[in-house]
Amino acid sequence: MSRFAIGIDLGGTQVRAALVDEQGNIHRRVEERTDAQAGPDRVLGQIRGLTEQLRSACEPSTIAGIGVSAPGPLDTELGLALDIPTLRGFSNYPLREELRKRLLLPVSLENDGIAAAVGEWQFGAGKGFQNLVYVTVSTGIGGGIIADGRVVRGRKGMAGHVGHMSIVPDGLICSCGGKGCFEAYASGTAFTKRARARIAECAETSLAGSGEGIDSRSVFIAAEKGDALATALVDEEAELLGRGFTSLIHMFSPEIVIMGGGLSQQFDRLQAGIQSHVERNAMPAFRDVRVVGAALGQNSGLIGAAALASFSRRPSSEL
Ligand SMILES: [Zn+2]
């Protein structure tokens, strides 16, 4: 009989749930908009509702457990949401225990960057590697690291908050309150903000006058059509990503760096610029590290969370 796990990806915008088998295949997937301002009771009720839909799609005894990926910082040793900025009321909240009470199944909890890294490692672009760095570039920047064939969790399970390494001394203010963070320069949000400001100052771009209607996609489309400012903005984004990735390559010596998240939809256009930054700026011994796009798209975290739920039931698991 095939065994399943349920993966939950709790985000500030969407909450998604999927029934995933041991090969990482999604059998059924459901989602709804997160009621982010309503507080933990309501959000956990949403998770229970989605989980029940999935349970009715298979024989309940075949479900090994539930894995939850949530934005951090989470203390995954204690099962606490320390402070989730995008979800109201999730401050020092006993997320794992409250979920276990409602779902009546074993629950594993993971910071979202680590869950997505595990998904890509087990079933996606990182399959077969012992050392990799996964970076999600979206509203913010997060990540997860696999080193020596094991998940790097660090103190409280909070390793991999790679968006908050400083790349510009005394630079732009970040969502975390710090200055000059990688996220404040290279996230999808930072890219759109920079694009809007530069377009407002430039008369000779096809995007002039588009104002708040400009998003990252429209800039990439304009660059594709040869717009000089849009091309410069895209090349600059690749440089900034390359700068952060080069530091991560020096720190962890991965075989590959995997880029996921919303902006990775444009990975084909960004890849050459990122790779060229690494080749020019990494120490010679690190210059051959490849940067690749995530293979599981928006499902890395869902599939990773499910994998963690089913593997954590096995003895002597290294996950
Ligand atoms: Zn920061």
C-alpha cells in the first residue's frame, strides 16, 4: 500500500496543502488565501479544513504524518513560532502543539527555507548532491543548506536566514530592521521598488509613466524587447544575486546553488549574469559552482515539508 504524508505550506498570502507520496509526487493539492490578520485560531482552522479535504481523498491509515513549513523565525526544537511578521498573533506561539491537538497526527515543523531546500534536495534540482545551498528569492529572501549530506539546522533550527547577511555596509533598511541586508537589495520586492524609482527618473524607457503598474514581470518583458533601462535593471539584479550567492558559496562550499521563489520564474534570463558574477568574484577554486533554477517550482516547500513528516517517522533518519 502506498504511503503518503501531508505537506502544508503556511505563507502570509496563501496556505497550501498537498497529499504527497514517498517519491515526492503530489496526488492532490488544495489552497486558500491566508486569513493573515485573523489570528492563530482562524489560521489553524484553515489548515484543519484543507487537511480534512486531503484525508478524504485517501485511506486515512496510509498517512504517516503532517509536515508544516512556515515563515520564520521558528524555534523548531521547541515547536514555537517566535515572531512571524506576516501573520498576526504568531508571536511565541506553540504552533506545533496546537496543530497536533487539532490534526490528531504527528506534526513536524520547519522553517520554510529549510523545508524547500529539503524538497529540492530529495526530489528536485539537488537530487544526489551532498552539499547544496537553496535560496528563495521572492517578497523576501530565505534559504536552507544541506552540508555533508545532512540538513543544517543550527541553534533553535533557525539556520539559513540568508536574506539577512549584510552586503552593503550601512545600506538600505531591511524588513528585519537591519541595514544593507541581501534581501533589502535583491528580493523581488527590492527589484520592483528600484525599477519604479529609476523608471520615474527616465524619459527614454518604454515603461515611462507606468508608475505603480510596474512589477518585476513587466520589467523583464521590456528588457526582452530591448529597452535599455529595463535591461540595465535586470543585469543589476543578476549582479546583486551573484554577490550574495558568491558569499554563500565561500561559506558552505556547495556543489550547486539552487534559486527558487517567485523571481526564479525569470531564472533563464538571470542565470548568465549570476554565473558570470560568481566566475569573476569567487576565489578561483570556487568558480565552477553552478547556479541552477529550482525544479519543483512553487511546490518545493510543500514537498519538502511532506518529506520531513514521513522521514521523521523512520528510525536513524538523517533528515
Ligand atoms: Zn534583514
